[in-house]
Amino acid sequence: MPEHRFLVRIRMPDRPGALGLVASRVGAVKGDIVGIEVVDRTEGEAVDELAVVLPDGSLLDALRREISEVDGTVVVAATPVTGFVDPVLASLDLAIAVTTATDRAALTGLLLDAIVVTFEPRWCLVRGSAADAARGEPSEAERTAPDRHATERRPLAPGVELLLARDRAFGDRSRALLDRMVRLVGTAWERSQDSEGPHEEPGPARGGER
């Protein structure tokens, strides 16, 4: 029987037993929680993202109702996904591939591909070097209203940075994983034998700059 997978983000009171009550409600619609990420935790409140498997996609509305029955709990979002990524395996796969990369262009491609698999961004890109590359491209709406999306920025090397955006916010664990992936590739980048010199980001000169 095919499984239907969802990432369910909930906001609930940060108190002992609250997550257990939510789990029992998920079980009431024959759902199974196979993963949990802590997205945010403040005084008295927590935001968690649950990886949930349902036997039938039509049960999603019932799942929302059941979870909302837990006092003080709100379903922020429920996103269908094709599968759940194991972040440990994704990181190991990237580490193995980096050991055989021959140049910075290859390293850039490996990092962007790993980010696509692990974080499912709307777009991601590396800019500031001769090895610039992207997966997807920001839409005009994203350019004019970037606050609608969760955007992350990381330095990869001096003058080189990674940017990515997705619809749901990054949790602490996701940020920590992203940091380590970038550090891994950044270390290999510094040790690479590419002979390129300093690279200025392409674009029109502004205000008389040359």
C-alpha cells in the first residue's frame, strides 16, 4: 500500500507531555511520526516539524483537526513531500563526493546538489567566483518581497557566498547541518588547486564604481 508523507509544522505549549498528546492524535488517524525537528523554542512555546506518514492522503484534514484538539496547539503548515531525507546520510554522501572533486566548479555543483536534496529550496546559488552556479532562480516576487521566504546566507570562501531560500523556515538543526555542509566544501575549496585570482561579482557598475 503506498504511503503518503507530510511535513507537519506545529506550534504548541512547551510543557512536559505536550508532544505525547500530539503523537496520540496522529495515531488516531492511523498516522506514524517518523521524525521530529525542533524549529524554534521560546519561553512557554515550541515550534516543531513532524515527519508524518499517513495510509491515505485524504486523511490530512482529519490529522489537522485531531492535532488542533490538543489544548494550545496549532497546525502552522502541512506540506506533502515525496520522501524524508536522512541528514546523516546526506552529509556522508557529500563528504565522500568532495574527496574526489577535482576543481571548484565540481565542489560548487556538489554543494548545490546536496542542498537541493536535503533542504528542498526554492532556489540556491553560489556567487562571487569563476565557479558561480545556481539551482533555480529567485522569482520577481521573491526579489521584491524576500521576507515571504526563509532565506539563508553563508560565506563559502573569501568573497564567495552561498544563498538559498525555501518556503518553510529553517530550524536549529537544519541551520547546524547547513553550516557543516558549507564548512566541509569551504575547506576543500581553500585546498583546491584552481589558479583563479580574485573575482569580482559580475554586474553593472554603480555610482561610478569600476
